[in-house]
Amino acid sequence: MLEGKEFKEWIEASHVFFKIFEGRYDAYPLAKKWAQEWFSSKDFTVSEKDTEIVGSLIKDFDYYVFRDFRDRVERDDDKWKKLVNRADQQFKMLIGNNFKGGKYENVGFAVAPFLFTWNFQRFKEYFKRRGDFDLEKYFEELGNFFKSKRSELGFFREKNLVSESIENERIEGIFREINAKLGGLGIKMNEPIGTAKLLHILAPCYFPLIDNKIAKATGLLPYKGETLASNSYINWMNTLKDWLQNYGEVVEELQTRFNSSILKLIDEGLYMMSTVKLQSRVRALGLRVR
């Protein structure tokens, strides 16, 4: 296990690395800010600067990062191009219709840029399997659902994983509800990764982020083909809570310095170690062998 100084250096290095290579299309800060405003006043404000950031996000977002082996075969085929074009057009339409500046009440649109870009692996399947999939309608209905759950989500938002108890039954309940809602809006499948991302945005100090590759690398999903579920997510919360007890003062310092939940900072480190394709990051350096 890392000593306190080593843990601190790991978080610092991971954060810088993440910011350099992932920051250009990271909508997380906006989603976090807008969610906070929504919980405070039941709406959120899109400023001119926010609109510019979202515009840059659209410009820099690389759909091909999310292709799998099957997609690589199709990369230059009309089928793949049509899928990407359709997804891109709907994403731009959603942004154009709902991020013109001003106040908005539907929190679904506040989380849309973040969830779409960081969970495009799943949205890709929606566009593949559903010819009628409507991205704007998806987030509008998601926002309506969160409005109905605002009180329950607010309960979790006030909690801190490091210092407070883990509410097993309530967590299992909200996890299953969000998972079921995402499944209904999508392709009738479990949506544990999207669920975890949304839980974190809505309660960033209590709910940790996770993806399948991190879950496998940490041993959370030891069996081939196993997928994340509410019980394994709660296990992850317990694991992080126990681990972070070793770094109390360091955690406080890091959260203050980076103005970020330690759960987000840990996810950045694990993402860089477990999920990211380092070959693509090497190419991003601009090295060109002649």
C-alpha cells in the first residue's frame, strides 16, 4: 500500500496527466457546477463562457476513440460513418437547442455533455440498435426522472463517503431505479456504468466513479463476463472508504487544493492506469518518426 506521501504524489501526477490528455473534452466541471446550481435553486445557468466550452468540447471530441474491434473493421465503411454522423448531428442539435445561454430547469441537459462523451461506448449501441433513438428526448426524460427523485438524491448529496456511513438499502434502491430508467430510455439493458457516473455527478462526495476496466483491474469483478451491479458498487464504496482512512489529512489537503472530491481524483488515477489506451496518448504527443 502507498504511504501518505506516495498517495499524494500519485494523485498529483495523475491529475496533471489527466488534465493534459483528457481535459480538452471533459465536461465534468460543467456538469458538477450545473448540478450544484440545480440542487440549490431548481435550475442552472448556462453562461456565454459555458457555451464556448461546450462548443470546444464538440469540436475536439473524437468518436473513433470508442471504437471496438468490430468497429475498426467498419471504420471506413458507410455503416460506421453513418452511425457517427447521426450521433454527432444529434449531439450538436441537442447542444444548439439547449445551451444558448440563460437559465434551464431540466437537469438532464446539465449532465448531457458529460454522460454522452464519457459513456459514448454505450450511446454508440443505442444508435446502432435503435433507428428511432432521439438523444434530446433521452436527456429530457432523464431530467424529468431526476426531478421526481430530487429529494432522495439531495439526501445523498449531503453525505461524504470518507466520514459517514454507507446506507446500503437506500443506495441499492436508488442505484436500481436509475439503472432501470437508463435501460428503459436506451436498449433495455443494464446500465451500471452510466448509473455510477450520474450518481457521482449528483452526489460527488459520496458516490464514486467506476468503469468495467477499473472494476476488473481492482478485482471488483473477478470473473470473466461479470458486470457491475448494485451489490458490487456498494462493495466498491466500502473498499474506497476503508482505504481512504489511511490518508485522512492528505485527503483534506488534496480536495482543498484541487477543489475536487477525492473520489474524482482517485478515479482519474485509476482511469489513467486501467482504462486509457496509452498508445493513443503517445500519438497525441505529436511524435512523428521519419
